Amino acid sequence: MILSIESSCDDSSISITQIETNKLIYHKKISQELQHSIYGGVVPELAARLHIEALPKILEECKEYFPKLKAIAVTNAPGLSVTLTEGVTMAKALVISLNLPLIAVNHLKGHIYSLFIEKDEILPMTVLLVSGGHTQIIQANSLNDMKVIASTMDDSFGESFDKVSKMLGLGYPGGPVVQEYALKGDDLRFVLPIPLSQSPKIEFSYSGLKNAVRMQIEKLENSEFGMNEQDKYDICASFQKTAVLHIVQKLKKLFKQNIPKNFAIVGGASANIYLRAQLEELCDKHNTNLYLSELKYCSDNAAMIGRVAVEQYKQNDFILISDIDVQSRIKELVWA
Ligand code: ATP
Ligand code: FE
């Protein structure tokens, strides 16, 4: 079995995965959403402090599996350096005390392998990763051959939901609440510009859309009657539609170049029902198989890290405790 630790942002999570069968023997996650909500976003120092409390608490529950462990895995990039450090430090301590090899896992590969938790892997696949920190299209051929073919120039898809939510005073994370509000809204009421719609390039941008929403909110707030709940619903509906249409437009361009046989949406924001529905339609039209992670595995978790770790273990892909480092960003476009 492999014990895997995830602490790249605001979720403290540990999993235990059986190597031969991919079976998830144990999985727990303690989320810090409530504690960060009042700030409208994740406060790194607070997140690090909460990991120090939560991770050992979860680890206590795993003690019975220690004799069966063959390796320790941990997310080391990308993420908040101060929170990644908490997970990596715990992993190092376990490696020393239990005399086991260490596996360093790329968090984004983890999001991709969330599709394969307790399952066999299906690759090659073209993947849309939509999360708090990323909006990317990745051509995933195998674990060691993944290439980023498109990314965002500024904000990410999930982040834009968080910022709209903050502007409307709806708390953090923004995705689920904006989606809820959008259900009650009229998505035709506000006409917002679809980002980069005239550009032939396949890339993303969300800062312009965010600013357009900000201007619309200011206009409503300064109007005679101020902003009411229905205005908020309508803003959320119009924003969500535009944010998703931006992705659909760019994917249509991609599908024109090359229709993928297998396509997947992963990352925390892949839970968005409107996005899922639109991409189901697109894939249906092109006879492309669409893969989605289970909702509980869309946001950060250690089960997905464990699923990657199993593959790395089979490849003897270990790292020395003196060599592991945390990285807040992954700059390489090809992940080996
Ligand atoms: P990264 O994986 O890029 O390092 P992260 O780990 O912080 O970033 P995730 O936990 O994968 O991000 O996803 C969190 C993001 O997903 C938040 O921005 C949140 O608002 C967004 N999100 C969650 N549910 C939804 C939803 N239903 N609609 C839109 N966005 C959503
Ligand atoms: Fe993530």
C-alpha cells in the first residue's frame, strides 16, 4: 500500500491505496473552506496553520496500515509553497521513521488521474483542467508524456467564479454558490463580452470578463434602487454562461483541428453543471467519449495523488528526501 498526502491549497487529505488493485483502502479530507470564507479567498499562512492541525489528526487514523506500507507519496507542486511544505515535511518524517521510499507527485497529474481512482487508466486523452489555479488543455498520452497545449493568460476559470462571488459578497469558494445563484437567474439580462472571441488562438483569459462583471455590479449598486437578490441571480447566470461559452468556443476550434477520441474535464471547477452540459453536447456532436471524475474527487484530494503514486511506484520513480523541493508553479509545458 501507498500512503499519500495532499496539502497544496486548503484541503488537508491523506489516502491509502493498494498498489496491485488501485483500491482505495482509506481516504479522508478536512477542508478549510469555512475558515477562509470570511476573507473571500485562501489566506496562505492561515491555511498552513490549519494543515498542521489537520494532517496529524488524519494520520493518527492510518496507523494500523503502517506495517503494510511500501511507499509514501506527497504533492510537491504546484500550489502554495507554505502549505505544500507542510505535506512534504510530514512525508519526510514518515519516510525516515518507517524507512520507506518517497514519491513526489505533480498535483495537476493528480487531477487528471482523479478520472482513474479505483479504475484502470484510459490514455491517450485530451483533458480540460479547470481549477482554482489553472485553465489548461492538456494532451495526456501517458503518465510521463503530457503536454500543455493551451492555458490562460491571466485568471483561471475557477478563480473568476471566486472573484465574482467575492464582488457579490457571497463568500469563498465561489463556484458552487455562483452556480446556485445562476439557476435562479436570467442569463440573457446582461450582455457580457465573450473573451478572445475574435482571436484564432486557442488560449483563455478571464480578467476582462471579471472586470465587465465588476462594472455591471457598480452600475447596479449606483442605480436608484441599488442591487437586489434578483440582480445577483441574473449577474451570476450571465457571467456563468459567458465564462463557459468562452471555453466552448475555444474547444470548437481545437476539435476542428483534430477530433479527440477521448476527452475529459477535471479539476474543482469541472463540477460545474452548466460546463458539463455544454461539453457533453460538444462531445456528442463529434462522437467523442467524455470522461468526468466523480464529484467527490473533482476538488483537491489525496485519493487522486495516490492513484498517480501507484503508477510512479511501478516505474520505480522515487526521490530522495534531500532532493524533494516544493514548487508553486510548474513552468514546463511538457510534464515528464
Ligand atoms: P489548482 O488545482 O489549479 O492548484 P486548486 O487546487 O485550488 O487549484 P481545485 O480545488 O481543483 O483548485 O478547485 C477549486 C476551484 O473550483 C475554486 O476556484 C472553486 O470556486 C471552483 N469550483 C468548485 N465548484 C465549482 C462549480 N460548481 N462551478 C465553478 N467553479 C467551481
Ligand atoms: Fe487542485
